[in-house]
Amino acid sequence: METVKLYYENAYTAEFDAQVLSCSEGKGGYLVVLDRTAFYPEGGGQPADHGTLGAANVTDVHEKDGVIIHTCSQPLAVGDSVHGQIDWQRRFDHMQQHSGEHIVSGMLCSTYSCDNVGFHLGAETVIIDYNAELTWEQVLAVETRANQYLWENHPFVVTYPSAEELAALDYRSKKELTGSVRITAFPGADMCACCGTHVARSGEVGLVKFLSCQKLRGGVRLELLCGARAMRHLSRCWEQNRTVSQALSVKEYATSDAVQRLQNELQNTKMRAAALEEESFRRTAQEYAGKGDAVLVVPPLQGDGVRRLCDAVSHTCIGRCAVFAGEGERYQYAIIHSGQDIRDLVKVMNTALNGRGGGRDGFAQGSVQANETQIRAFFEDL
């Protein structure tokens, strides 16, 4: 006996009463079958509804051979009548995402002669794959058309055409279908074979917003938000942009240009700082010219500054150069002694100064957990 699927009779049914036909312990909880249900099972890329059956939480729903199986947190007595209540916020979110996806997919597929070859309604975003290389500009053009369609508030239509009628219809489907086929349509935008739940009119989707377009196996993968998800995302982006605009003392629509100016200024500053650092390293190298083995303990240096300073001094000191850059008891080091094997020295130093690192061919680098006094004392005792 198949379960009566109330979500097909009315997708807005949030509460219902049903009789418990069976209950057995299974993976993840107790598997409950009812004579009728408003809980939508996972399928067609749409997640299952959640909610409650009596005092039991419904954490998953699946369909097998027309029977809807509810995964519940506790057992229900067979033969009892139970009151079911779905998580309406979750259900309506899924309806908004699924209906919005149908509308944009119908427009994309008809406009650019492609197929929707993958659909996943995730907890954060909707992911759709198409078998054509669409540009971001093409995607945004459809986004504009789709939103206009939403605001015109077109009706959602469901039909179960006969085999002859089905054969004459131009509808989207990933495979050839037979038997009783549920055809869902947003007239003028999409017609598709679909088992999911949808809004009654396009206006309830509210808003569609594409987030990304990435190439994938000869086609593209699009990331989409609809309805309340899109509104929350755009609101967060607006708040972030407003904060940035206030910090930069520019209008909200001018933040991009302002950030670009800051990046240019930062790049110029980095270039000037690098030039000054090189000059500083050159002067330091001159100070150690001809003085033999050298140990330098300096404040923290950015990037590969430790190696570059060590390299500069090693070319002038005529001996071994060791540079330690840091503060407190944490220093990065570089040691260079051209033409010499310093592996034993580094091994002993790492043991004495709680260090890590190594190298070969007269060069080593790493870090130590020791203070300046301990570092200098180690080299004085060599």
C-alpha cells in the first residue's frame, strides 16, 4: 500500500494527522511508515523535510516503492493516530530554492540550447551544472529576466499528461520517462518533469541571485541563492560594504575604486620598503666586511628577509654568518658558510637552543625557542 502524499495535494500543508502502519528500529533511529504524510522525502536533488510526529523528531525521510519512510528519534505505536508537523521554515526555503532553480534553468536551457545535468539543493546554496560554456554576462542576463518573471507573479501549474500528451510536450528531463509523469511548469519560463515541492506563484520566490560561474567538464557550474537566502546574503554583503565605505569615507557604490587605490598605494609602499630594506642589508654587510664569523640578532623580518640579510653579510664577512630575527624566545634563523659542511653545527645548535630546521651545501634555516643571551652564548662557546 503506497503512502498518500499530502505534499502533492497541497505543498502548503504543514500539519496533518495520520495512522502509524509500522515502526521498526533502523539506522539513525526508528523507521516509521504512515498511511498518509505531508513530509517530503529526499529526492530529485531536494532534501527531505524535518519536523515532528507526536513527540518524536523526524530527522530524515525517504521513499521506497511508493512508501514514505520517516526516520524518528523515538518509536511510535503501530495503529495509533499521530499528529505530524513539518518544519515549515525549512520546507518553504526548499520550495523557494527549487522553484527559483526551475525558472532560471528553463530560461538558460531555452536561451543557450543547453541541458541541466546536475542539481543539488544544499544547506547554504543551490548548485546547478549545465553542459554548455556559459559566460558570466549571459548568466547575469538570465538573472535579470528571471527576477522580472518572479515579480510578474506567474502561477505554478502541475499536470499528469497521458502518454500521447507527454510525447507532444517539450519539457526538460534528464531521461526518457514513461507511466504517470508529473509535469511542473512556470508558464513562459519552464516546463520540467519534477517530483519536488514548489511555490504556488513565482512571486513567492521573491529573488534569485547567482553567486558564481565556474567551468566544469565542458560546461559550467552555477551557484544560486533564492528567496530569503538571497536576501540574507545581499543584506550581509550590504552591511560589509557599508562598513568599508564608512572606513574609507566614500559612497557605498565607490568602495571598489577606493580599495583599488589603497592596494596601489600599499604596493608602492611595499616596493619602497623593500628598497630601503635592501639598502639596510647592504650597509650592514659593509659593517661586517672582513670581520670573520658573524652572529646577528635582529628584530623580526618579513618574508625571506632573514635569508637575504644572511646572504648579504656572508659575502663580505669572510666566514660563517648566522642571522637570528625575532623577539622574546622565538627566532627565525639562517646560517651560511660557503663551501663548508655545517650540518653537525646546526644539529648541535638545534639541540642546545630547542630549534628545528636544517639544510645542506653550506646553508641552513629554521627556528629556535631561545632568547638573545642564549643564542649569543652558544656561538661564543664554539
